[in-house]
Amino acid sequence: MSRRRTVSTKKKLALLLSAATVAGGGAFVMASTSNASQTPTVKSAADSSVCQGLATALGNNQRFIEGQRANPDAQSEARIANREAVIAQIEVQQEASGCVAGESAQDSQASQPAAPSAPAGGAQDAGDAGDAGNAGNSGDDGGGAAASGQQVCNGSTVTLSGEGGAPAASSNQFPAGTKLKVTNLDNNKSTTVEVTSVSGSCVLLNNAAFEQVREAGKFLIRRAVIEKVG
């Protein structure tokens, strides 16, 4: 007569707990490995033109705030509050684009290759700050002193202020009402916009104006021609 060995209830529970612990540990290791492999790489302005453009936009707004605090007037508090909101939005864009949130940079003044001026009769779109002017046209960075049709903001890159609304520009050199024509030499898109507010740079475009001339996925235009047209 055969005899079957029986396992006590306590031993059964111990075996079940041991198996669950092993399985749980393996699942934890797998989950940890999976999470580590999915961790996105955060890029700096030096690694990506998108990140550089956003860092430049953030830096321009920070510089504007610094200027307002150094020389305040009756409207400075409202302007600063507006730009702080813009900075917060740029930081959201930085994070969404895989960039270092809060990274700041000022306009690049690196010399650019000489660029031909845009055709006088071409349709224009909204732009920001231009790069090098053409060799035959001496650009004037003297703000309102520049004659109509003369290239300005030479040596600057084009980026955005982060502000909403209809296409427009802001400037620390041109008074409100000045019309500026900007051409992106990398895609031949151009626009004409009116200066409506003050910024910390020669020219900054708001979001709508920048969209009219930028290349897809980029927040910085290195080669542009800026002209004062009115």
C-alpha cells in the first residue's frame, strides 16, 4: 500500500511566499531596467538648434526684465509681469522639446556670411533680428536714425519673444509704429511687421510673426536680412 507524503499548511504558505518574493524581485528589476531605458536625454543649447533658440528667447526676456528693473517707469511693473509669464511658457516649451528647462542665452553676435539683400518688390513676412548684411549695403544699427529701406540689426540672430497675439515685433532701438522687413535666407520666407512694444534686443518677433519665417522645428534663425521699411 503506497503512502503519499503530505505537505503541511505552514510549509505550503512558506513555499508560496518564497515564490512570490522571487517573482516580485524579478518584476522590479525588469521594471527598473525598462524605466531607465525610457529616460529621455536632456539636451542643452550647445546640442540642439531648437534648444539654442528657446534659450536665446528666454535670455532676451530676462535681459528685458533686468533693463526694466534698472530703469523703471510707470509701466515697468506690468511689462515685467507679462515677460515673467512669457518666460514660464518658454520653460514649458523647453521641457516639451527635451531641452534643459530654464537654460538661458543671449543673442549670438557671431559673424555670419555676407548675404544678399531681399528683392525690393517681394512679399514679406514677420521676422526678428537679422544676421550679416550684404557687402554692398552698409547696415545701420542706429535704430530710428536708419533710413527707410536700410538694413539694420546686423549681426543678430532671429528668435521669438514668446508673446502671443497678431504678428508683431518688439525692439529696444525702434519706436512703436516702425515697420521692419525680415527675410529668412535659409528658406526664403519673409515678412513685414510693425514694432508694438519694447524688448531687450534690436528686434524680437512674437510667436505668430516667428511662425511666418521659421523653418519647421527650429526656434532660431541664423541667416536673415532685416530692413527698416517704414
